[in-house]
Amino acid sequence: MTDRYSVVQTDGGPSADRCVEDSVFAQSGLSIEYTRFECVDEQELIGICAGAHALITSYAPITKRVLDAVPDCRIVAVMATGFDCVDLEYATDQGIVVCNAGAYCSHEVASHAIALLLCLSRRILGLHSNALSGVWKSSACGTLGDLRKQTLGIVGLGRIGMRVALRAQAFGLRVVAYDSYVDRSRMDLLNVEKVTFESLVEDSDYVSLHCPLSDETRGIINGSVLAAMRPSAFLINTARGECVDTSALVDALERRNIAGAGLDVVCPEPLPAEHPLGSLPNVLITPHAAFRSTSSVLELRRRPCQQVVMALKGEPPELTVNPEVLGRTNCRVQCSTGVGRWVCDHEAGLHSAATPEQGKGAKEHIDG
């Protein structure tokens, strides 16, 4: 076993300094050479990642070709909740552990989704613009929403979705949810009504996406779904831009088939300056900022480094998103502590040893 390890961060450093990362590696007791780049080109990645024992990435495409170029790589740690930038199936086949940053920003994203909902419901931006331009008239932007008589439909009731539900209920909203991985008893604990996707789309005043990006959810909001929504309804997306068919959304907004949209994520991203979404008066856009707070950014930097240290020490990383690899004979993280049964929160990508206490209560779960 080597006494010195190479850790390469491909891209996505949220800060110019390295103090958080250097501190984690210095305290590990391992000899680690940590280098950082800003590279998202596949061919360049093959060169800069060569010889690495661990990769930390944000947006860089960790493809089959990149993984083939790092035969000593034990772990790919993604600086995000989503991990669709990694070829997960191939990494698993090769015995490489893949981790994410877990639920590091679930409170922030939930609050941001509610902030978008409130701004749309109360037409905050329009009222603000009118007031500054001298139109001092409360009715200038039309009817303002009464949340106590409206329904929020949540697509994806993982850690973030559950926190959105609790916040929404504090404003008096009725909350329904669609999630094929969450049973009715868990929703009952949150006073959330489990419904079909079709029912949610047709009956909700606000449709809020909190699902991971997968083959199942890519383009889940398409032309036919938007046509089925109420003309008075709003779409909120703080999940992934690819969950929405952008062209179909522009068409629905221009035709006023839906009332508006609040988007923290879009496709493409960043949004080009002349993109039609940016010129529509019934759209509120923020630049993929829902995750950000002082504490969440620190966790975003710290957690992937901690997962790398665990893997290099031969310990099963806590935030593994492909736990099946840990029990394989070709797993490159040879766990000296043994491998128990691991379970995954389908949205946050969190894993923990399964115990008889698991699932005891949804509110305990989301606050854990």
C-alpha cells in the first residue's frame, strides 16, 4: 500500500482559498498531495487526473474514458447532492466508490423554494417595480394569492421535499406529494397526502420539483404535463434544470397556459443572455443559488474531503451513493472495518448502517 496519496479536484471550488480542504487532509494522518484545477473538458481531465487515488469533482464529466485513465482511483467524491456527472454504472463495475455531499444544503434549498413560491404568490417583483416607478397601487399586479386556500404539489419527498412540506404547512398550504419511493405512512406523519403524478399536476396551485435527475425524472415536466396544469398554477424548480423541457415551458409561459415559474435551475445553465426565459414577465430566475449559505458552502467543501479520507483509510464512506460496490471483491476501498448493510435516501444520497430504529419517524429523519 502506498504511503502517499494523490487527490485531484477537477473543478468547482466555491472559494479561492484551500484552507478547509488542507485542514481536513492535514488532520487525516495521511500523506496527501492535493491539487486543484478548473477543468471540465474530458480530454484534459484524462491528463490531469492520471495517477490520482481520489477525485473530487463538481461539474466535470467523469466518464468511462476518464475512469479508465485512473487505475488507482478508489473514490470519486462529488461536490453536490446530485451525482449525474459521474458514469455511476461503470464506476461501480470498476470497483470505484462514488460519494456525494449528502444533505449539506437541504434547509437552504427548502427555504429558497418557499421564497420563490411566496414571491410568485404575492407578486413581489412586480409590486416592487411598480412602487419604484411611481405606480403606488396595490392592485396593479392583479390578484394576490391566499395560501390558506391553495395546494402545493411536491414531486420528490426526500429530505428537501419533506422540509418544504413542513415550511409550506406553516403558511397554511395544503400539501400533496408524488414519490414512488416513499410510502403513505411516512407521508401521513408529515400530514402530506400521497397522490398520483397526474392528480398532483392537475390539482396543484404550485408544483415544486425536489427529485434527483435520473432517466425517470429527465423531462418529467413536458408539454403534456404543462398543458394539464391549471392556468393559475406556478412551477417551481430547485432540483435540476433537465427535469423540465425548457422549450415546452417557454411555450406554456408565453401562451399563459400556466401563471408563471420560479426557477433556480435551468437548462442550459448558465442561461444565455438572449434566452426567451429571461424576457418573460411571469418568470422569476435565480442563478443556481438555492444551495448557498455560509454554513452550507463550508460543508460542501468539507464533506467530499472527509469521504476521500475515509476511503483512503479503508473505511466505508458515509455518503456512498453506490453502496453495492462496497461488498464486491474488486472494490478498491478494502474496508478494514467490514461492510454492513447500507441504505440510501433516494434524494439526498445519504447512507447509514441499517438499524431496527430506521424509519421510526419522518420528522426525526429529516432533522437528523
